[in-house]
Amino acid sequence: MNRSDLYNQCCRFNGQRVRITCHDGRVHVGEITRVNRNMVWIRPDENLGGYGLGFFGGYGESGFGFGIALGAIAGIALASAFFW
Amino acid sequence: MTNTYLDLLAYFGIGGAHPGGFNLTKAILENENIQPNESVLDVGCGTGQTAAFLAEKYNCQVTAIDNHPIMVQKARQRFKKIKVPVMVLEEDVHNLDFVDSSFDLVIAESVIVFTDISRTLKELSRVLKSDGSLIMIEMTAEHYLSEEQQKLACSLYGIKEVLNTEEWILQLHQTGLTQVEIINTPPELIKSEINDINPSIQINMDLFDIWDKHNEFLLHNGDFISYRVFKCRK
Ligand SMILES: C[S@@+](CC[C@H](N)C(=O)[O-])C[C@H]1O[C@@H](n2cnc3c(N)ncnc32)[C@H](O)[C@@H]1O
């Protein structure tokens, strides 16, 4: 996916739980909290249990989770779905 | 014939792309006493998650077919990567290249609804041994569907009609699959985690639109259309 498609896709998924696969093979699952032309921020699942509501200490004060450079991303899709 | 909904599944490379996902598959297979010498056919295998599992877990003789070149390629890739001996072929389920009575078990996970149902059932029954079983997971109308709902489902998913339970059973009976059992499944359309995914490098943006339309469809029609798991014998 090229950068601008990826950007549009991240915007479209804003607020939803996604699975992001990076070029290095790493996979991140979480809710998209913020998007700009270079980065997408996700609040990862594991946070929900571990840190208590409203506190995302491990990932900076912003509460946005952590940022992933769009250039590092190989693919993005919703994290769960129903298919026929 | 091209089917954009199936292209969506193929290009994203989504494994377990059927109602209930891979968990339902495992739950169903657990109740089958599959032996190593048995031959199993997974039709419309998609990216091959179920076929790989069958070969790994039960050590049985697995053949997987699909008519979508990308699905076949991704299935082949999977089998090679994890080194499971699954024979994978690009074939059309309407017209299979196997002799009669070839398989002890045929599995179709959300496949038959996308085909000419009566032709496919005839073909599957033909390749099934006389004491073999066909297990299928298929979209099924839960309530009466308006003409509009039928039309929408047909155009979105590239299918001809949405059958209800009785109509499926009738089709099966007409094919000579006279013993039909419905396996209990949860009534809701539960989402599955998409954790088996092998996306193509290039994914056309249209496919994201189809995904949106599909979600929209489920939102409005999810109470009317569900699925059934049928276990059939001759
Ligand atoms: C909803 S997907 C399910 C895939 C797989 N069984 C799974 O559960 O992940 C339907 C599959 O049926 C295949 N299919 C549709 N029509 C077919 C046909 N006429 N012959 C063979 N395969 C077909 C599609 O290519 C697709 O892989």
C-alpha cells in the first residue's frame, strides 16, 4: 500500500481496533487514537488490563498509545470481523 | 466470473474466513473421529488454515482445492512454510477432477453458498464415499427475507440466493444426502479475531469499500441472516 492510501486507511479506521503488520514482521493490535501524514498512534490491547483505566503510563502521557511510522507499515486491517 | 467479496478475502489473505472462524472449525473437528488413513477434501480451502490443521493434528490425507488463484497460491505458501503434506489444486468445485467415492470426509466452510448450490452438492456427493460425511458451514436465512434483502445479499456477496434451513435440507435430500444433522452453534454472528492473515502487497482500495459495505450489511441484516453447520451422509 502506498503512503497516501495507508494514511487514508488509518483515518478511516480511526477509533477502531486494528491489526498492523510492520515490514519487520512485528504485529501490533490496538485502537487507533490519532493519525497524521507520518504516523499512526495505537493504544494497544494489553494496556487495558495492565495499567488501569485512563492511565497509559508505558506509552507516554498523551494517552494516544504509541506511534508507528507509516513507512514501517506493511498492512493494516480491522482486528476482528465476521465473515461468511 | 469475478466476485469482489471473495477478492477481499483473497487479497487480505484472511484465514478462517467463515462464520465462527477457526475456533468453530476446531470444535467441529474435535467431534469427528478422523483417522490417519482417511482421505479428507477441503473444498474452497481459501488460504488453507483448516487443511493445514487437519494434516498436522490428525495426520490424515488432506487434499485442498480452491478456484481463486490467489487463495491457492497463499494456501500453497502456507503448506510449504510449515511443511505439511497437503495436496493443493486449483479446481472448480462444480467440476472436480477426482474419481467417484474418493473421500471419507469433505469439508466446505462457507463455500457452497457462493456456487451453483445444487450442482456443487451433486459433485461433492459424487466424490464422497458411500459411508463418508460432508460437513458444511453455510449462510442461512434466519427469517423471511424481503426481495430487497435478497437482492442486496446477492449483489454484495455474488451469490444467487440465501436459502433457509429447510431449503438447504431439501437440496441435500435431493442430492441423495439423506441423513442431515444440524450441529449446534451460537445464534449470534460473533466476530472472530483476524489473527491469521497474509495480505497481498497491493490491495486495491475498492476492497476496503467492500469491507465497509459488508459491515454495513451485517449491521442492518444480521438479525435476518445467520449460518448453519450441516453434517450430511448418504
Ligand atoms: C468465504 S471463503 C472461505 C474460505 C475458507 N474455506 C475459509 O474458511 O477460510 C470462500 C472460498 O470458496 C472459494 N470458492 C468459491 N467458489 C468456488 C468454486 N466454484 N470452486 C472452488 N472454490 C470456490 C473461494 O475462492 C474462497 O476461497
